[in-house]
Amino acid sequence: MAGVLAADPTLADFGKDPLWITIVKAVMLFLFLGLGVVFGVWFERKLISRMQNRYGPNRAGKFGLLQSVADAIKMGLKEDLFPRTVDKMLYLLAPVIMVVPAFLAFSIVPFAPMVNLFGVQTPLQLVDLPVAVLFMLAMGAVSVYGVVLAGWSSRSPYALLGGLRSAAQVVSYEIAMGLSFVAIFLFAGTLSTSEIVKAQEQTWFAVLLIPSFVVYVICMFGEAARIPFDLPEGEGELVGGFQTEYSSSLKFALIMMGEYLHTFTATGIAVTLFLGGWRAPWPVSVWDGANVGWMPVLWFLVKFVLTFGFIIWVRASLPRVRYDQLMSLGWKVLIPVSLAWIMLVAAVRNVVVNREDRVLGIGLGVAVVIAALAIWMRFDTVNQRRKEAAKARVEAEFAELSEEPTAGGFPVPPLDLPHYHGVTRHDTARSGKVEVARKS
């Protein structure tokens, strides 16, 4: 996966662009995300439809490409309704809070190394910081305020429950996601996204740090609230979740846009931190011009589309989990595994010097994590209690057919009871039935 290091940008290359170049890059980023949402919806509907043996959008434009454009225009022109009990200021502000942090988080994603943009040599990245990854995590945490405010300002129990679910979910999975990045920081020695891409010159971190990559992929679904972790919008129990009181208007369109932008941000971060960023994959990387100029934009987009396609594939394949399963996975599995993996990586990083020994140490670390998971499953008290409860239910069912007065170890009340709340119970235990008849 090695490539030519013609002009890898560093932190020193940022902050030197003319103002108009910065504006041009900001407009390019806005167009990429805006058009990406429109055609990302089309791509998701088309891919899921083909997986379900359907055609999907095929009427508006060639291959249905204008279907999402028509939907966006329709929502923008619909009447904007306000429920009478909502807090209007927060009700309007919530969708904006969901969208703006997603745009800001994507500003640290590098699309290519140094390029010639209108005669100016500049990195194809809007901004980079010494703590760029922390900035991304902060923007993801701020965006949850939009969901919480949308639920709270709607003054609806279903919307409020959806907002509370989202807050608890993001807090849980933000911790595990942040821990999955620590191993990358130890190997790259920096929190700058451009320098993390540079550190993957020889080997992608998705290969070198497999447990961190797996934890991040799971957290990616939880952070972006995508199936199987889209509990804030559980239609089965919450009608529509935090967006129940938002009519199909421009506000609703902003909410949908914010959700897609968070998915795009999670995808871009996965490509940047784990999949080599804009670097060409092997064996294309042996070509001298693969990582020079504008060509890396193609590799970034290919990785981006494939990762986004994987997210859609998971949505079409897996059902929504229960909320207790979601929280148990985050707190009882992902966080402990991440902490154990971090300690192991830190020890390997400090002790091992040769690359071959380092890979061997990482393999040993994977074995240790698998062994730890096996031990955890063996002593999992939750599963033990679940099995005991199932056994107790079976015993109780058999006890109901028994003639013993204390079947199952619990005292049984007299069968010939007097009138109780207008109900008389007749003793038919010998026939294995209990008949309840209303007092005449």
C-alpha cells in the first residue's frame, strides 16, 4: 500500500492560503456534501431496491436520478406547520444545530495532498488542526443537542423519548469511538488528519489495528443512528421519534440532511483514519503518479462510496435491536474491549521496535482480546439470569398443571375463594384448567 510521497501536506502547510482560495475550498466542500446528500439518497434507495429484487426510482430523470431532487423541491415548497404547544425558537433552531456541526466536522477530512488550485499550491483540505480528530468528536457531540432540543421543544412524549434515547446512545458510543482512536494516536504520534494519512504510507490502520477498526465500525452505526442502531426513530414504539411533530417541510428536510451528513462524516473519518485516506490501494500504489496531484481524489471517492455502500448493505440486512441490547453492547462489550486493546497496543508500541515483531505483537493482542471475550461470555451474568428466568417460566407452567398445593415452592391461595372484585374462582384444578367466571 505504499505510494509516492510527492507532496504530503503537513500542519505547516495550512493557514497560508489566500482568503479567496479558502472560500473556494469551502464552497467546493459545501457542494460536495449538498449534492452528496441528494444523490446519496438516490443511491441508497436504488441499492436497497436491487437487493430486494425491485427497480427503485426509475421515473424522474435517467435511472431516476432526479427523484431526490424532486423530493427536495417538494419538501421545500410544502406548507410549514407549527403545533400550538411547541417552543418555536428551539423548534426552529434544532434542525440547524443538527446540520451545521456535520459540515464543520467534515472540514478536517483530506481529499488529496498538495494540488494546484487556480495556480495556487494548496492541500485539498479545508482545515487541519493539531487536535483535528478531537474537533470531529466535539462536533458529533454538539449535534446531539439538535436531536434533544427537537424532542424537548415538540412537547410530545414520543418526541421527548426519542431525544432522550439519542442523548444516551451518543454518550455511550462516543466513549467507545474515542477509545478506538487512541491506538491510532499511539502509532501515528499525532491527532492531525493529514499526518495520520501520511502515517499509513506502508500499511493501513484497518489492517494493523483490526480491533480498533471493528469497534469504530460498530460505533459508526451507533453514532450516526443508522440501522441496526436507529433507536431514536423507532417507528414501532415511538411513531417517528424526535421528529414526530415536524411536518414534511423544510425543517424536516434539514433533519434528514443532518442525519445523512453525519453518516457521510462517519464514512469520511473511517476512510481517513483507517483506510489510508486519499492514498491509492495496493497494487495501484506501485504506480508513481497514483498519489500525486488530483488523482488521489479518485481513490478517496472510491473508498468513500464503498464504505457508504457497506452501511446501506447493513441497513438492508439487519433488523433494529432492542434498546437494552444497544446499551449493553456499548458499555459491556465495546468499552472494555477498547480499554484492553489500548493497554496492549501501548505496551507493544513501547517495547517492540522492529516492524515484523510489531505485527507479531499485534497478532498476539488480537488473540488476547478474543480470549478475553470468551472469558466474558463464559461469566456473563446477564445471559445466566436470562437462562434461569426461562427455566423458572417453564417450571411455573408445569406447576400450574400440578395438584400440589405449593407447586414450584410458592404458596398457592385457597382455590375456593370468596367474591373478589366481583369475580368468583371455581376450582377445576383436577382437570388442569382454571376458569374465572364473573359474579352473576
